[in-house]
Amino acid sequence: MGKGGRRAGLRQLAADTGGRVSLLEQFMPRFDTRSQHAIAIDAPAQAVFTAVGAVTVTEVRFLRELEFIRALPGLAATGRVDAPALGAPLVVSFTRGAVLLGARPPEEVVAGAIGRFWRLAGNTPVVLGSPEEFLTFTDPGFSKAVVGFRLVPTGAETLLTTETRFVATDEATRRLMSRYWRVIRPASNLIRAEWLRAIRRRALSRPEEAPEST
């Protein structure tokens, strides 16, 4: 993935606490479509935040199977399977070229990618060297995607919300992404729900326990 595949730990990013605007709103205030999911976790926000940055592909039920099905056209065309690395944190490998855009421990984290996601084969992601490049990118023929997690303490629990947003860089691409999203949205919703459950399992597990995708 080149630079687009680099892995930065959540704590390595400086927390921006100077304003009230969420990171999600900063990086994609306008969007063509979005989906939201939430889960209550009986754990402190810091434990949940750590779990958000640690959950891998192997911990999310159905993800490997769905990714393999999606990769079949590319396998037929190129002989390669483009799928997230099994051991990589999912928040920065949810799609090819994903990078961490910002984090405010233990309140929120946002990752993003730019590509032609509707292409089942030949989706070469844009290589991003910095979060600013994500913000300023406007080349036609691409769609931007962000995945955000927001944590709100509610007594002894933490309410964890995830939101996925897409915005196209031109009208023709918006129509392509709209058709693609209608097809994949049910599977995407399933994966988001299972992703949250995986985060909950990890947040509630003891340090010596290895979370399983059961």
C-alpha cells in the first residue's frame, strides 16, 4: 500500500482538543451517504479506545469471508487477493490505502481512504502522505471514505458509536458510488455491527486473554 498503508498507533497522533467540532466533521462535513451504528460497553472509555485501535480482521465475524467474496473478481483478473492484512488494526486497514487521519484519546478516532471503491478489480487507492492531503484532494473520478469512532462515557458504561461516510469528487462518480452502496450496504452494516462487538469483546477481556471472533 505504500505510504497509504503505513500504520501509526493511536497514541502517536497529537490530540487536538482546541475545538468542539468532531474530527469526523472536520474531515468530511459534507457527504453523499453515511451509516451509523452504536453499542454500549461496560468498560471505561480508555479501555474501549485502546480496543478500537487494537481489533484486527480476525476478530470480526464474517469479515474474512465477505472480503474474499468481494476479492474474487480481482483474483480472476490479476491472480492476487486484495484483502486487509490479518494482523493489522482494522481501523487503519478497513480498505486499501486507509490511513489514520486523527485521534483524540479517549474520545474519538477517524481514518480515511480515497479510491474507486466500486471497482471490484483495479481499485488502486490514492497514496496519502498526510491528513491534509485527504482534505485537499479534489481530482475527479474518486470517492473519499471516512470511518469514525466516538466514545461517550455514560456512568459505568461507554457508548461507542461508529459512522462511515462517503463523498464523491464529481457527479458521475457520485452516481457510481450510489449504485455500489445500495448493493453493499447490507453487508457493510453487518460488518460494522460485528466490528463493534469485537471491540466490546476486546475491551472486556483481561490483558492475558486473546479475543476470539465467536
